[in-house]
Amino acid sequence: MHPYTAPLADIRFVLHEVLDVPALYARLPGSDAATRELIDAVLDEGARFVETVLAPLYQSADAEGCHFDPATGAVTTPKGFKAAYAQWVENGWGGLTAPESAGGQNLPETLGAVIKELVDATNLAWGNYPLLSHGAIEALKHFGSDWQKEVFLNRIVSGEWCATMCLTEPHCGSDLGLLKTRAEPGADGSFAVTGTKIFITGGDHDLTDNIVHLVLARLPDAPAGTKGISLFIVPKRKTGRDGVAGEANAVRCGSIEHKMGIHGSATCVMNFDGAQGWLLGEPHRGLMAMFAMMNSARLGVGLQGLGLMDRAYRCALAYSKERLQMRALGGPKFPEKPADPILVHPDVRRMLLTCKALSEGSRALALHGASLLDVIERSSDAAERKQADELLSFLTPIIKACLTEWAVEGTYHALQCFGGHGYIREQGMEQLARDARITTIYEGTTGIQAIDLLARKTLQTQGMGLKHMLTMIVEFCTAQTRNTALAEFVAPLAKAAQDWQQLTLEIGRRAGQNPEEIGAASVDYLFYSGYVVLAYWWARSVATADAGAHPDAFKTAKRETARFYFQRILPRTQTHAAAILSGAGNLMALEAEAF
């Protein structure tokens, strides 16, 4: 596999110029320490860590996988994972964005998102362990009591302990209203949690000696459905208010899954047999706290897709410059060689440019989402916080679903550039493709994200988040009206935004007559939205590059990639619109017996 080099030039371009996060941090309370110099220093050190520590473990961990001992329920991670985690903890990476009161560094989430991209690009399976800890930090930060923060939050921030998120049950996937795990109150204020959870990432491992499980369960007086779910802290080792991790709790890994990819990430069946737990937040309000974890995780999984897509592209690009096959159709480009590099061939360029356009555009979108988190958490302006929250709520399903689906497409194209060699394990491309596939499933499938976007985040809110996004597009297009150099992007972007608004209104009208129209339109609407949003970020990237002190080659690369995106990828919206407008009838007419 080609060595990984972090794409710091493009990351810095997005952070410092497209988003201008130094200016954002300068005005957000508690963020002024994150100067451009500090940001660059963190990026350099993060790149060094992933390139030298995580990247070398990627293929070996996939071949080895995790080990499960049925006699004890213990899980051992692949060789090198524990040592890498120790270095992660020693360098303070786990607490990068955590509050100082919990022992963290209180740096902005945007910077944490960049580090996450680099981690997942180099070793997705390893990156899953700190991913869940980050989500637990969010839940405990907002809903934990003082003693819970002291005992659990601080140790997760320090990296001494890891965490998990335990939602799914054998009979209960995305429909949490069917959840059966129960929690019985005890005399000491704790609860006895009993039930089985499946697909639990990092349910057991050897990276830390205690694991904090955040478990959804029902109290005895819980009402039916999702309104009767509470959230509990259930540590692997019994841990009380004194903070002492004592004997083993009644929670055990029953087995680990044998998966298509991410073999180094332990995916566990977890059995809770009257395990000691502590209520997190209010009774029957567990989903509110859990969604603090899930929203964090969904943005994190979008970054996983970005990391995999970008790494696959860079591997394929390097190979396409080296691999000699045939001659260019217009005549030899390298006559001194026995054949031309495959980079000269239009179809190889089509695949590479698709990867490049989707990954670089996605980086701007994802980091914008992370910057909205910073505004929500830190701004002193209530109106600004509210608007950022509404916009991020709208963008989250787009980031999670589109970036992961594009990762599947991108890793597919990158593998294809290798031809038969891409199908061979030693190149590492098939691993990237296998790993990317799970990202469209966990933390809410693409279908779930699509329903969330259209039904909840658009129709139920009267399109509040969409209005904010459309305002951004209109303001940008208006500001660039006289910029003739940008006309080829501004005009189609303005048209796409107008069509997006009209399409949304039409879906709403049809849904009022037939609710099935929402489900029938949702996935196409998700992709339609994603392509328009990415068009905005590409147009804005070209404008930013033109205005900056960049070499001509950099500006040309941005412009030509944007041109490819607008001419070859953005037109996909037309197909999605046609599918939406065809209605629900062609999906629902066929009787079940006729399938």
C-alpha cells in the first residue's frame, strides 16, 4: 500500500481561508488560544502521529483481527493497537476538544474534526475506539451530575477509560421503541441493568482496564415507546461515587462479530445480567442524552467516509502516475517510455477527478459542520447559537450519509484504477473499500438519515435549516454577481438552489395528500441536497483560491476540479429530481406476493 501523507495543504486551505477559522476562534469566548500558529502545530503533530504510528498498523490489524476468549469474555485487539493507544493518551489527543474542567485542552471542535479525518484515513478500525469515547464525553458533559463528571467524564477525557454506546438489541435496530433492556432501582441509588445489546463497537478490549458503557434501558414505571427510555452508566468494573473501580460488573461480552471490514474494531454482543448502573440525566429522557452521543458520532462517521475516500484517491493517484499501460489516444505522452502512465487515459481521469471532487468538497462541508458546533458551544450570541444549531441539525444527516456513500463510490473508483492489482490484498485498496461499506450503515443507515433529513429536519421544521443554507447560497451568489471569472459556477449554483427550494415545496405538497411520498422521495432528496451543498462549497473554494496568494497551479487545480464537478457530477440532481417527481406509486403498487 502506498505510504500515507496527510493532505495538510488542502486542510489548511479550508481551515484558514475558506472557513477562516482563526477569525472565528478569535471572537468565540474560550477559543482565542487557537491561533493559526497553534492550529498548524497541532496539524503537524497529528500528521506525524497518524503517519508513523497508525498507518503502519492498518493492513496487519485487518489480517489479524480481534481475538475473543469464550471462557472469560475477554477481547484482545490486534498487535500494536494497545501501544498506539498509550501514545494517543500520553500525547493528550483524547482530550483535545474536551473542557478544561475535565482535564481537556478545550480546543475547538473544528480542529478535533481534522484530527479525526487523519486518524480514520490511516486506521479506521483503531479510530473507532476513541470515536465512542468522544460521544460519551458529549453526553456526560451535558447531562452528567457533578459526581458522574468527576468519576467518569474526567477519566474518559484523560484516556484512562474508554466508553461505548449501547443501543441496538437483537429485535430492535433503529426502532428504539421496541427496546426491552430493563433497569431495576437499588437501595443505594444504583440500578440493576439486564438485557442484551448487539453491534457494540469496543464493547470489550484490552486498551483500558475499565470501559464505561452508556446503556439505554427501561425503568419499571416506564411508558411504552421511545418516551419510556432512560440512559445508564454501566462500567465494566463496578464503580461508585468514590471513583474506585472495583470488582467485575455483571456485564460480559458474549461474542464478537466476524465482519466484512474494520476487523481491528471489536464489534460485540454484550450481556448485562443485573449489572450495576447509574442513571444519566432524567428518568425516561434517555434519548435526549443519547442523541448528544449519536449526533457527535454521526458527524464522526461522516469524517470516516471523508478519510477513507481521500486516502483511496491518493493511493490511486500515485499508482496512476507510476503504472505504464498503452498509449494516450492522442499520441504518446512519454515517448521515451515503453508505454504511457495510465493517468493519461480519460476514463482513469474520470475516476480520479470524481474522487478528488467529492473528497475535497466534502472536507469543506464537514469542517463547516464542525465549526457550527463551535458556534453552538461557545458563542455569546443566543440568536447566532440558535441559527447554527438549526443549520447543523439540517446538515448532519447530509454529512453522515452523503460522505459515507461517496466514500463507497470513491474507494470503488480508486480500486478500479488499479485494475486487477486493486483486487489483490497487498495493495490495500480492497480493504479501504470493505471498510468504507460499514460507514453507510452504523450510526443510522443512509435510509434513516434520509428520513431524518426530509421528514424531521425539513418538513417538520418548515424548512428552517434549509432556509439558512439557501440564504448562504443566495448571499454568496449575490456577492459574486460581477465576478465574471466565477460566472460559470455562480449561475448554475443559483439555479440549483432555486430548484432545490421548489422541489422541497412540491414534496411537501404531495406529502400532505399521501404520507408515502416522504419515504419514496427521501433518499433521492438526500442526495439532491448533498450535491447542491457541495456545489456551493466548490464555488466558494474557487473564489477563495482566486483571492488568495496561491501558486497558479493550485488555483488551476481548484478551478478545473470545480468545473468537473459542476459539469459531470452536479447534473446527477436531475436524475434524483425525476425519481422524486415520479411519485410513490411505482414503489408501492406491487403487492408483496408478487416480489
